[in-house]
Amino acid sequence: MVETSLWMQKVAEDPGHSDWYVERMRGLARAGDDLAGEARLVDAMASRGSRILDAGCGPGRVGAALAAAGHDVVGVDVDPVLIAAAREDHPGPRWVVGDLAELDLSAQGVDTPFDLVVCAGNVMPFLAPSTRGAVLSRFHGWLAPGGRAAVGFGTDRGYTADDFFADAAAAGFRTDHAFATWDLRPFEPDSGFLVAVLSRAPEGA
């Protein structure tokens, strides 16, 4: 067993938190807020019909948008309430309950490798700190050679950009780009948000 994620620790303290989050996301969608910015970037990175893992998918907004763009999407989240909402609101992609730090995708009938991994919505800071490097290693292992990952999170939530870059390098990733927003504004030392585009080396490199 791995250390419990900070998200599930929060849910244990406040059992209504997951339902609140689902309704918040549904409310934003009903209000017409733009909830697909992350998906637009990932879609621009992807060949048509790519296999994409939405890691920490929550109630499914990013994965659903990518599936609507024609990609083969698997979404994974540790919170069963969020996965239930994703299945209800966004049928089509495969939605899986599991902790990214220990999930066996093959045991869930999910074939790897993926062409892309997207990890949005502050998933990385909500992981248990002891598992962050291991999760990045798993992302690397789930990707095809030459595959890429797009990871975004607030750097003021207990996981700094420097620590992330060190963990990503230790996992075998190359950092190709660093941005401060999902619409590609440049990352600066004082940026409060990081969007990192990482890549796994091609076959034979």
C-alpha cells in the first residue's frame, strides 16, 4: 500500500467534498465557462486518433473533450465519486478508479502504451508527496517511445517547479517546454502555475 493521496485525505475529512466538486464543475459547464483549455493544447500535440491517458481525470472534462476530438481516451482517478460522475456525464471514454501510484492498468483491461498522458487540474500537488516521483515514473512507463506528457499544476501548493523538474528527469523524461498557462504564456521564476511538456526518448535513442 502507498501513502494515501492528499485528495483522499481531504475527502476523509469532508465526505461531501467530492460531490461538491462535481456540482461545481457541472455548474461551470452550465454557465458556459471554458473548461477545455487543457484539452485544446493536448489535441494540438496529438496525431488524429491518438491513445491518451487522462491521469487524475476527475469528473472527466478534459478526457471527454479529447474523446470528442476523435482520440481514444482512458481516464483514471482515485476518487470513485468523480469517476461515477465522468461515466454519467461523459459516456464513451474508459473511466477507471485507481490510485496512479499503484494502479495496474493491464489488470483493468487497459492496454499500454499511450501516445500522450495529460495530467491537469492540480493532480500532482494532490498526490501523496512520497508518491510524486513514482507517479511520474509510471507515466513514463505507460508511454510509447517518443510519447509525451503534458502536466499542469499550481506551484504554490507544496510542490515546486524545481522539485517537479528533478522528479521528471529522475523518471527518465526530457523537459521540452515549460509554460505558465495552458495557452502557452512563458514560464518565469515567479510564475504561480506550471505547464510542462515532457517527452520519452524515441526507440533506440
